[in-house]
Amino acid sequence: MQVKYLDLQAQYQSIKPEIDQAIQKVLDTSAYVLGPAVVQFEEDFAEYCGADFSAGVNSGTNALLLALKALDIGPGDEVVTSANTFIATVAAIVHSGARPVLVDVDPVSRNIDPILLKMAISPRTRAIMPVHLYGRMADMDPIMATAEKYNIPVIEDAAQAQGAQYKGKRAGSVGLMGAFSFYPGKNLGAYGEAGAVTTSDSELDKKVRVLRDHGSERKYYHDMIGYNARMAGIQGAVLGVKLKHLDQWTRERNRVAATYRKALKGGPVGLPDVHDDYAQVFHLYVVEAPQREKLQDYLRENGIVTLTHYPVPNHLQKALGFLNYKEGDFPVTEKLCREVVSLPTYPEMTDEQVEYVAAKIREFFGKA
């Protein structure tokens, strides 16, 4: 049996008439940058997240950057974030001019440890950026309590968490701002790069909109130095169609996750934690496995594609060497980076495929 890691073509075929019609409308009106499709998606996505506003931008990385710049964060400032995340989180902080301060993660949730976060606050801390990794939100109550105690804004990195909930609140609505990626492989994915910034603060929303358009509120009049970070009209159209299907796709992802959990429970690999406070969306189904590379080779030989999110922790990346972290600084993150394996997970996956993957994992460890 062949099991792809992700099957975007299957998803497209399931909604092809809607997608084609929405794209054709953009082509017919030539509204290629921003435009009516983006405006409609912004309104719908804000409502979906439980925020008052949503500003469409051209990538998740720029969503993070514009959120930081809207708060006037720059040189001399510090932003506290998770050590266990994709480099875009940290890179956005660097691009803002601020210094990233990394914090190790809780081994159960794999998200930022609220106790260690509190210890990382300094007089220079200007923002806290928790990451909702793999489709599970961070433990937001203690994070928000720390933020309120020190009067520090919270920007949620919700790139992997469209639709995820924490105690009934959706990602992007708990902190002051939320930053989303709509990279094609995300649960809500565009047909190219796209992102969004959510907030319920009208002034911050306005500032993000000015920043995304070269610092211009009125064409050719520039009040600040901004960016070329506008969402394309076609991406707004695609996302508007897909948003209507997101909850159903989330249910299917949870079915896949539940099937994996049942098939692998009590076995040799560590499974994602499940807790009543969190409505997870399983952007990734990540297990922790000894002999990771050998396991991945064995699965590949049996037609199963897996990925690693992420093999090298940020503090040991060459590009971030100037932060002067060293091996051993974040032991939980380092252990995860040595052991994590992302298994195939997408809404169209059948139970038979999931059980085949699980059977081959058990088979590998039985032989080992």
C-alpha cells in the first residue's frame, strides 16, 4: 500500500466546482491584489476565530512580523517565544529588530512551558509569542496571567492551529493579536502563500493594514515605511471556499488521530497528549520514536511517507548562532528534535491507511 504524507489533489477534487468558480470570478474582475474576495474572507475568518478583525497578508511569516511592527517593537526589545517551533517564528522577531528569547517546552504538550516563560521575562520584554504547535493551543491561562501581571501584549503564533480551541476560545482570539499561515499544507491552506493577522483592537488592525500596503492608507501617500505584504485576490477566493469546509475537515483529522491513538496506544512510540481543555485540530500527528531514522527508512520501504518537524532546534541553527545559545540549553526541545516523526495525516485518509501505517510501526519495533 502507498500512503502519501498529504494529498492536496484529493482535497481539490472534492471541492473543485466551488474553487474553480471562485477563481474564475477573480479572473473576470481582475481583482488580483486584495479586492472583494479578500475582504469577504477577512470578515468570515475574523468571525470564525471569534475576533473583531482579520487582515489578509501574503504569508504567515509576514503576519508575525506585521503584528510585531504594529506594536512598535524593534531594536533593544525582547520577544519571548518557544524554542520548539519552525524558524519563521524566530525569524520574524529578528526581522523586527528585536531579540528572540527562547523558552523550553513542556514535554507533554510540546508547547511553551508557562513556568519557564515567567522566568524569562525581563525589563526589555515587549511581547510574548506562544506557538500553538501541531494544532494544539498553548496553555493560555497562565501565559495570559503572566502577560497581564507585567503588562506585556501576547501575539499568538497560530500558523498550525486554524480552528483549534482552548477552553472554548479559538486560536487567534485569546491574545491581543493572532498570526496565521495559509501555506498550502496547512489545515486551511491557500494555493500559494498567504496569511492573516487577527485582533479585536481596531487601531492595531488599521496599523497592520497600513503596514501591509507600503505604509499607505491612501494610494501614493505614505505615513510610514511599510511592506509589500498584501494578500492576492485568488488566495482570498480559495480560502473563502475552503473556510466553509474547515470544520468538517477538522472532524476528519480528529478521526485519523483517534484511529492512530487506538492502534498505537501502549506501543513503543510516544503519542500526542489528549486533554479536555484543548480541542485539537491535528495539523500534524507527531509521535516520538527511538531509532527515528531507521523507522522512517522502514516506513518508506513500505510505501509510507513521513516528515520530521523539526530535526534541528532553533537555538542550534547556524543562522541563529548570534543568539549564543548552546546544546543543552533547552533539553526537552532537543529531545523532541531527536525523536519526533510526523505521520501521514489529512482528512481524506482512510482508516485502512491509518491502520496500515500503525501496523508497519509496530512491525518495525517487533523486528528491532
